[in-house]
Amino acid sequence: MSLTPRQQEKFRALAAEIEGIDIEVYKRFERDPLEPIIGLGKPNLRIGFFRARPRAR
């Protein structure tokens, strides 16, 4: 699945406002933390969220 330039722009703007993105993980895999990682799932869902690991409280 590829995103349109407008979708990419919207994702980047949203990602820039999100707190708690694990920047170190993105750096380790040479990925841009503002670029969405599109995974598998139901194609008719609007959006999904995930975390790499639970956070300690």
C-alpha cells in the first residue's frame, strides 16, 4: 500500500505532534520517525495505533 503525497503530508504533520515516539528505534532501523509504517490489517479501517513495548509506570 502506498500513500498519496497528501496522505504522507497529513501523517507527517500528525506524527510531529505525537509525544512518545521511540526515536531511538527509528534511528536504529534508519527510518524517519515522521513516516508511517504501514502494516497488515483490515484495509477498510481508518487508522490503527500500536506500540513496540509496554511502558513502565
